[in-house]
Amino acid sequence: MKLELNLAEELGSSLSDGSVAAEFRMGRMDPYAGICSQIVLDFTGVRSANSSFVNALVAGFMEQHGPKVLDQLVFKGCSPVTRVLVESAITLGLEKHERIA
């Protein structure tokens, strides 16, 4: 099963609130981590995002579920800036996961 989440459609084109991202992750991503073979985070239509939002969404997911979810996650429609934020969030989440593991 594949879960595709279009962030612009669900949350708007400007993604800047980390608490909104954390709530979205807990409600729309975490429950599917062990169920879906693929979770697509589609950034198409997102004009801006900041590290607070991306860290709460991606780093939080990585911290909770560990490196095994990298096989499930697909990032689609990322601008160059968003891509850098996502890569940093993945690294941060994996570092935090290692500390608690």
C-alpha cells in the first residue's frame, strides 16, 4: 500500500509552523509507518518551508521510527532549498534516534 501526502493541498503553500508539522506527522504519517510500503511526501506547490517545519515533520519521523523508514519515504517535488532542509532533517532525526536507541 502506498500513502501519498500532498503537503501544499493539506497544509498550504507556506510551511513554517513546527507544531502543525508535528501534529500532521503524528496523525497522518506515524500510524502508517509499519503498514505502507511507501510514504510519499509531495512538496509540489510548496513555495516556502523552514527548518522548524521540516525538522518536526521529517526529523521527528526518523527519530521515532529509525533508519528502516528511509526505505519507505519518498520525497517528491522538492525545490533545491527544500531538498537541503529535508537532507538535514534526515541526518538530525537519525542522530537523535541513535541517542535514544
